Amino acid sequence: MAAEREIGDDELLEVADNPEQAASLHKALRTIANTPALGPELQGMAKDVLSGRIGMQDVIGSDRYMHAIGDRLGQMREAAENMSPEDRRKSEARAEKMIREAEEAERERPKRDGRP
């Protein structure tokens, strides 16, 4: 069976402010599509966007998808509120590490792209 087509970052510019934001959105959609714990509704939405079956404008305008996103955000907020102090510290440390890595990648991007 042939691999399914995946949209490019440029196809997300309809909802992104710039190419970097489109790339981040693309990466987030891939993460959602590959994370079963987020549930079949959100996974399906991400896979549909990545394959080009639906556009992000369709997602934003869909009560169904926006409700699923809102539900998941509520679950995340509740989980964060119920974290132990030790788990909160670990989570904050992971978040800080991810921010540092993203900042480093952003600083390295011009070098990879052949820019000074």
C-alpha cells in the first residue's frame, strides 16, 4: 500500500502567521496524530489535516473538533492541578529543558539553512 500524502508546512499558512509558526503547527499535528493517549477524536483530526482531507480552517470552524480540543484541555488542567509538588517540579524541569532545546534549535536554524 502506498504511503499517504502529507501536507507541507506551506499548506498551514492559511492559519499561521509565518512559516515558523506553520512548521510548529505541523510538528504539533504529527505529535497529536501519533499519541493514542489523546484519544481517537483528536488523533483522527490531526491525521485528516496532515493528509489534506480537511483544512485547519475546517477544524477551527468545527464545533465537533473544538469541543474535543476543549475537553482535552480541561483534562490537562485538572491533571496539572492534581499534581504532587514533586511531579510538578519534574514537569517544570522537562518544560524548561524543552524550551532550552527549542531556543538552541532556533539559533542553529540559520546555520542549517546556509544563512549567516
